[in-house]
Amino acid sequence: MPERPRPVDAAARRPFFGWTGARDAALLTDLYELTMAHSYWRLGMNEPATFDLLVRESPANRRFLVAAGLEQALAALEALRFDAGARDYLRSLGRFDPEFVEWLGRLRFTGEAHAALEGELLLPGEPLLEITAPLIQAQLAETILLNTLTFQSAVASKAARVAIAAAGRPVVDFSARRDHGTDAALKAARASFIAGCAGTSNLLAGRLFGLPVYGTMAHAFVMAFPSEVEAFRAFAETQPDPPVLLIDTYDTVEGARRAVAAGRELRARGGDLRGVRLDSGDLASLAPKVRAILDEGGFPGATIFASGDLNEWRIASLVASGAPIDAFGVGTELGTSKDSPALGGVYKLVAYAGRPVVKRSPGKATLPGRKQVWRGPGLAGTVALEGEIVPGTEPLLAPVMRQGRAREVPALACARSRCAARVAALPDELRDLAPCPEGSAPAPEVSAGLRAASEAAGSAG
């Protein structure tokens, strides 16, 4: 079933953040970012500004969040520029001074960034990324940063729950055909790998990110032959590796018997049967029957792979029932984060020209100034001002960009290992998969210094 991992295709990947290439990065923004930038430019306002990117409230059924997407976010910052085509388009809108448009042609991101590394676990209210740069540069980055980080973090947070449910059994991303666009399919494969999936069925994601790729066969292959056994025989004879046969096209139990027959023919020629896949029906009752047929037929080592509208709850139920399923493929529910398909990410100004600033809107208040998140045991968190120290904890935000150049980001394998270790260390109440309403995740503490700064900034407003 698995294709061996391939080297990352660096030429195709860097800078890579979806089908949007480097020449288009600056225009992947909202119009009001440009209208504000135009006003700032006219007013001479371009002092250093700090923005926090965070999720205000945890979505439903999420007791923690997984950071993902940082590599593409940094690539977007490095690629932030308005080429001749972009400037021509802006001129065609008739909204901007010609001198401003020409000035944009010289714009490059020169700021710095601190961020939670991919695979780290976060609570709502903790900055995922903090940007400090000249105001116009930082403002123009808002849309693409939110798009890149919140989507991948949403999928990674879902994938971590699926991995918890699987209890050590491999999970494969099968979501590409159901994801919301080609860019989403690539990022979903990447994010789910960070959070614990073994790999993906998506070959382009495998090429771009060096992910292990997996695949078996479809019902169409079986139906293209006069009989199921002929389809199994033909597939087995034409594959270089022991096959995984899809056995539920007609009758799952009979399909298992026919897979055993095909496996015996393979063995007679020096081959073997790797396993079978179940894609429909009552998996909890079918899997034991299939396991018995495989064992009695002389294939105790053949695996049972299950797919078909799975999510963390169905997988947890199957595992708890003792169903002899060795691995899972998860599609729609994973790549769309179906039960909570969006993170409420925001990107808020917290300091400008050396002055901390706050927003006081009910339910949307912000905390001022440059910050650090301090992580304690069991995901306990404290959001503090930069320079404050919280004893007994470790800093979460790391420097990832300086003077517009990204520092080397740890490989995906490191992010994956980091996530696995963080999830394993969670207390049981945070690993709980039971449904819960929006806002159920614990909130971080706010340091005394940050509370005082917030009160002072609020009185200044």
C-alpha cells in the first residue's frame, strides 16, 4: 500500500504556499489593506508596528490547537512584492496615486517575526505569530498570513484528534477530492502529517513536501472486470508490491474469500497479499469476519485497512470495540475539518511607533505590546509582555525571521515529532474526544505586567 517517501522537491516547493506563486503573493489580500496602506503612505505613517495573529476562541470540539503553516507564511512574507502586472492592475482600479503604486514596486518585507513552531500546541488567546515591521509592510501581510496559518492549523488540530482516536494505528489523509480547492488539498496533506497522519494519497503533496504516499484501488477497477476475482487477480499480477485489495464492491465477506484465493495464487508465484480495504458497511461487525477469513486462509499477517466517512468519533468507537482494523483512511472529515471548518483567527495591531495600543470592542478586546507566551505543564499558558519572565515555564514563541529573511524552519519530521510529544504529554481532560461547545478550551493566564499595560493603554485611548 505505501509508496516509499521521496525527497522533497525543493525547486518546486520554495517559495511555496499553494497555487499562488511568488509573483501573486502581494495581491492575495483584501482591498482595504491597500486603501489603508495608501492613506498611511499619504500621511507619512510607516513607523514600526507590531501585529499579533491569534485565535480568539476555540472552535467546537477543540480543547487545544496545533500550530501549522509557518513555513508557507514565512515564504509569503519573503515574496511580498508588487510586480509590473500587479501594479498595472492597481492602476486600473483608479483608486491610488500613481506615485504610491510606483512606491509599492520597491516594497519588500524587512521586518521580523516570532512564532510558535509547527507542531506546538496552543490555546485560544495565545499569539501564533507576532510580526514587527514598518506599518505598511505589516498591514499588507494580514490576509495571506491569516489564510495560510489558520487553515493549516485548523486541519492539524482535527488531525491530532483523529490520531488520538486511532491509538497508534496509522491514519492516511484521503481528503484531496473533497477539500475546498487544490491549494487546500496540498496544505491539508501537509498539516495532517504534522499532527500525526502517516502520509497522504495526494501525489503532488508527496512531491512538494516529501510525504509518504499511499494508495490501494477503487471500486471502478473491480467493476471494470467480469468478476471480482478476475479483478483481484489482474491487479495483483500487475503491481510491483504485494497488493491491498478493496473487497466491499459487492459483498464484503465474499470479497474477503476471493482476496484469499487471489493471495494463494500470488504465493504460488512467489508473491504475497499485503492486505484488504473495507470502505463501507458496519465496520465493527465486518472487520472480525474478514480477519477470521484471512487468518483461516493462511494470511494472518495481512492487514485490514478501513475507510469511508470516518472521523475521530467513529475511529474511537471502532478501536474501543476491539475491531481488528490495522489502519484508517480519513477524507472529507479531515481535510475540511468538517465539524469545525474554520478558526476565528485575527491579526491585530498591538503597538505602533513605540506606543502600545489596544482594542476595547466588547468580545473583541486585545492586549497591547510585544509579547511572549510561557508554557507550563499540562498546556498551562501565560501571555506576558516581552521581557517578563514566568518562573517554571518555557518560552513558546521563537524568532523565525529577521530583516525580512526567514530563519531555517525545522523539517516537517521535526514538527511531527514535536506534535506527537506535546499531545502525548497532555492531561486526559485535554485529550478527551467527547463533543464540546465553542470556547471549551482552557484560557491562558495574563501576566501582571500585561494587565497593567492593558489598563494604561486603555486609559490613553
